[in-house]
Amino acid sequence: MRAMIQKRLRQLPSVDHLLGLEAVQELVDGFGRQPTVEALRETLDAVRGEVRGGGEVPDDPTLVQRASSRLTERLAPTLRPVINGTGVIIHTNLGRAPLSKRAREAINGLSRGYSSLEYDVDAGERGQRSSHVEPLVCELTGAESALVVNNNAGAVLLALTGLARGKGVVISRGQLVEIGGGFRVPDVMAQSGARLIEVGTTNRTHLYDYENALSENDDAAWILRAHHSNFRVVGFTSEPSLGELVEFGQEHGVPVMDDLGSGALIETRVFALAHEPTVQESVDAGAAVVCFSGDKLLGGPQAGIIVGKTRYVDALRTHPLARALRADKLCLVGLQETLLHYLRDEAVEEIPVWQMIALPLDAIAERAIKWQQMLQGAGAPVDVVDGRSTVGGGSLPGETLPTKLVALRSPHPDALARELRVADPPVVARIEADHVVLDPRTVLPEEEQALLMSLMSALARQSH
């Protein structure tokens, strides 16, 4: 037996032999010589183990195919478009807010070559990258000044570091939140060098708690309000409004910083949702500094936006940390186009997040029935059922919108959901009551044909 195994091992071709094959040269042309050599070696090593276990020696085409599969798996991009059928509009795991058509076109155009990122075309001299979006932010929010960094966590960190390092910051215990990825307000405050001063309790905090904190802590220099963007406390609860905090702070010479989170610029109540505090409300209330995200309810690319009083924002603009956190050209051009939608009063019509929020139930039902008919025509067992969509992304916690779901009946729903995830493009669904369900609300119109093809292909594979 051992002699037979040794004989088979000697039958395996060398890497040099395989490199001489025309099919392998095509791999070299497509993937590069070194990655191809490594894939061939790994393939041969794997086959040696199989032969020692009693397996046969594959022929050359089989070895080449296995090496090709290794190369494709290793070098295929993992960050790629997916179709969101979950009904979660701002899906953190799927990149949060999808961009508008104009924002995508602007990013594509700018990525092709050089740009006026820090060049004043009119003056023919060095310009400021801040000039492309910050005036738009000020016009929309009414703020004196604005600064854009790469995300809201960075915005909060910069604000605390630049304005409160070595000082005390007062915050309600009910606002010591943790958001996705383990981002905790106390940890960020410690990293910034500010000293955390907790007041009140989890469910109830009063103005006298802040007053006691200021009288007991000589270094208390800021009040921080962190909006409950991803959870809700109900029942026996109370905390001062932002306006009350600002008025209290003015009486005691202590400015207020507002970590607003989701960054809504539109009133959400008009869409039968709860009120989400807007950036304009925070600015109007007199907050000295307001921090919010660009890729949540604003509907733009990932960004952290700081607005507020000029004296504070300008101090952050020149802080060394601001350079480390600055937004790049693709973020800025995407954000610029997103903000222009608001200035043109077309945000609900053009920004996907708001399109989805505003989508009437009748329109969703019409799409769901069309999908049902097409799938039934292909022999798929499918129903249209009532469901709920979610805003998501740390915005409007607990708030949902009525929707219609396309429910696929399958004896193995987990397997079907996986078949959809490995499709091209991947389709992300959810499972409810042993059905694989898809919510038309979060599927972009231009994705519909690809979705249906992936669905029918996945169902066909599962039936075999």
C-alpha cells in the first residue's frame, strides 16, 4: 500500500510542468505569476494529502481548475454591491444609506482623475477642501460654522479632545450609550482626555443634578447631550430638553455639546413616524457644538459633521487631530451632491433613504404582486403577506412602517437564504415564520431584474 502511494505521488506534475500549460499561462496573464505559482503549490500540497489518504492523482486539467478556483476565491473582491431585501432602510452591515444617482455619478466622475479638492480654480491658487461642503451645511442648518470629518465617532472624539481635554464634561447617566462596534461614550471621553462627570439616574435626570455637578466640580467646562438614537427608555422617565440644558448652561457659563447621531434635516412625523430631532432644532436651541452622521438620515456618504458656534468649530478646524480625521475627496463630492438635493428641495424625491421612507404602501404592494406573479410563473411557491419595514441605522428606535413582504415557501429556508447570499449580486433576505421574505421597500428599482433572476436561480438550485 505504501509503495502504491509513493508511486502515485511521483506521478504528480511539477509546478514548472504546470506553468508550461496554455491554461496556466492564461491564469498568469489574469492573476499574475507569483499568485499563480502559490495557487499551484497549494493545490499540489492538498492533492498530496489526498493521495496519502488513498485518493487518486487528478489529471492536469483538474489540477489547473482547482488552482484557478483558489485564485478566484483569494483575489475576488469582497466589498461589492448587494441587494438589500431585509426591509431595514439604513442597514449598518450593508453600508448604511445608499447614495442618490447624482451622488454616485459625481463620485464616479471625480474618481477618474485629478480634482479641485484643494485648488481654487477661479483664483488659480491653493484652496480649502472645506469650501466644497461646509457653506452648504451652514445654509441648511443655520449654523455659524461647520466642519466635516470621516465619521460621527471621529466628530465626537475631535470635539471632546479639542474643546474639553483636561476638563470635566457633565452627562446624564441615561445617555452613556454604546452603539454598534462597541463605541461607548465613556470610552471616547476617556480617550479624549476629558473627565466624565455622571449625573442623575438611568431613567430620570433633572436640572438640579447638573447644578449639583457644577457646584461640586470646579473643572466642569461642558455639558454633553447624547441623543437616544438607537434605544428608547419608556415609563417613569425624565430628562431636560436640549433647550433647557442650553438655557441652564448659559446661566452658568457652560456651553452644551450635542451628539445628535442620525442627522435628520427633514421632519419625520410627516411620514407617520415619531419625531427625530433635527440638526436645525439643535442649532436653534443654541447648542455650541452639534455632531451628526452623514450616512444615516442625511442619506449621504459616511461622514461626521460638526456644526455650531464659529469660535468652537474654528478651534477644532486647526486641531492636529482634524487632519487625521479629515474626509477624502470622494466623501466630499458625494456629500456635496446630497446636500444640494436638500437645497433644491428634492431630497424626498432623489435621496434613496427618503424615497424608501416616503414610499406608499400601495406602491410596495404593486411591486410585491408583480414579483409574486413572475415567480409563480416560474413554478415558485410564493405569497404576499403583511409586514413591517424598519428605519434602522441607529435612527428612530422601535419605529416601523407598514409594508408588503414577498414570502417564499421552502422546506429549508436557511439553505435558500444562503443560496441568495451567494448569488451574483448577493441578495440579503430575512427569515420569518419559516419563510424567506423580501421587502420591496429597500430594493432599488434598478435592482429588481437582478433580484428576480437571483431568486429564480436559487429556487431552481434548491429544487435539485
